[in-house]
Amino acid sequence: MKIRANGIDIEVEDSGANQARPAVLLIMGLGMQLVAWPTQLVQALVNAGYRVIRHDNRDVGLSQHFDALGKPNIVWQSFKYKLGLTPLAPYGLSDMAADSLGVLDALGIRQAHVVGVSMGGMIAQRVALAAPGRALSLASIMSSSGARGLPQARPEVIRALLQRPAGNSPQLVLAHYVRLFKVIGSPAFPTPENELRERILLGAKRGYYPVGTLRQMLAVMADVSRAGQLASIRVPTLVIHGKADPLVPYACGEDTARRIVGATLLGIEGMGHDLPPGVVERLLPALLSHMKAAAAPVSSQDLEP
């Protein structure tokens, strides 16, 4: 369903809303749509008694696109970043965090457990910084503090990430992302290819919009102050990271956990930069335990008029 949040149109999926349940806000990563969340994970959260909110971030999927902002020059902005300069971004992760909070506002949810993967973990960190009273807990998965000097992805991984499909047809997009996910995926938990192709094709047909991904990428690069602010987070925090992540190395998860007071770090052997069934099975118990421990008497309720 489409809602108006933070002044823009956001596509939302609301599972388990027919009962009074504590809410979980799931925030997806760079260029990914809400359908990228594994059904296995969403259903497990619903079965555990949670109301699960997913949304397409701005500039991807069925949420509002920002065509007027133009196509950014990623090569030039990346060069500036390597020189220690702050890239110019058309919007920031703080704006995307405000979108996420706007989703909660539009649904009348006062507080929620906030869970983000990759760029979504960075946005979740921004949510906890901007509105600590709204976050019952924080889970930052396969993400980073954004601090300069952290290990980077190997050159071949960066090349795979920056390559583009040979065309915009669903089949060409499918072939490109199958190759990408085989590069960044979990070596110990390979996703069955038929399942991988089905999930990618669903996203390609639903809302493929690569220029929005470039603008999101700039928002990540330009968010240079977040690392120094993480020490102020007092929300119960769980950091989950794959020890075999080729895109965002494990040291990035260690750094994030070190910067957030009281954070718990769960490293998963053989996990890369994806959420295959084997990884979901291993992170779910920790995630559910984390949210249960952080639960408050007033975890989700209608906002007062």
C-alpha cells in the first residue's frame, strides 16, 4: 500500500497489523526493495507475535523516485571521497531515516524495534540517533559505522557492484544480479539458484530503477559524521555480521559494535553479504532474544491526536 510519509510517497507492506503487537521496522539495503526481505524471516517474526513493517526506501521500487535530482557522477564523487572530501549528495541517510520514522507516524506506531541490513543498517543507526525514544531496540546487520579507514571490499567485488546490466529487460537485469549475488553471497550458505533467480526477477519486474541506486550510494558516501555520533546511542543494540562478507568486511561490524555502548556482536562463520535460508536460521534466535530482552510495556500504540 502507498502512504504519505515525510512528505513523500512510500510503498509499505504491513504484516500482522490486525492484532495489538509490538512493531518491527525492517529497513532494506542499497537499491533493494521490500520484497528482498526473506519470507522466512518475515514469517518467523510474525509467528513470534510481532507486527512487521517493510517499505521501499525512497528512490527504489514503488516508492517515490527523484528524477529531478538527475544522475550523479559516481566516479567523480568517489574520487573526491578517496581524497578525504565529502561527496555532494542530493539527499542523505538522515533524510531516509526521517522517511522510516514517517512510515511509523503514518501507521500510528509510536515505538518499534528497528532492524536494518547493509545501507538499511546505516539508516537504522540514524533512526536511533534522531529519535531514540522511538526505537525499542536496534539491529544493524552486515552494515558499517561509515568511519574512514575501515577495510574496503576487494577490487573485483567493487567492479561487480558498479557494473550495470546490458539492458533494462527483466532477463538482462536478472543475469546481472545473479552474477553479483554469486560474488557477494555467503560461501557457506549458497542460495539455491532457482530461488535466487525467482527473487531477483520479482524485483526486476516490480520496480527496477538503477539511477535511484546511484543517488542512494551517494547518500552512503556523504554520511561521514555518523561514526563519531554512535557513542551517543543508548538503545539496546545487536550487531550481526558475516565473517566471510566480501563487500562490507567483518571488521566493519566489529567497529560498529565497539562504537555503540553495550552493543552485542554476533559474527556468523561463512556468512557473506546476503540473507540465505541458512543465515536466517542462525540469526533469528539472536534477533528474537534481543528484541524480547529490549521489550517495554508500551512497545507499539496509537499516537495521541
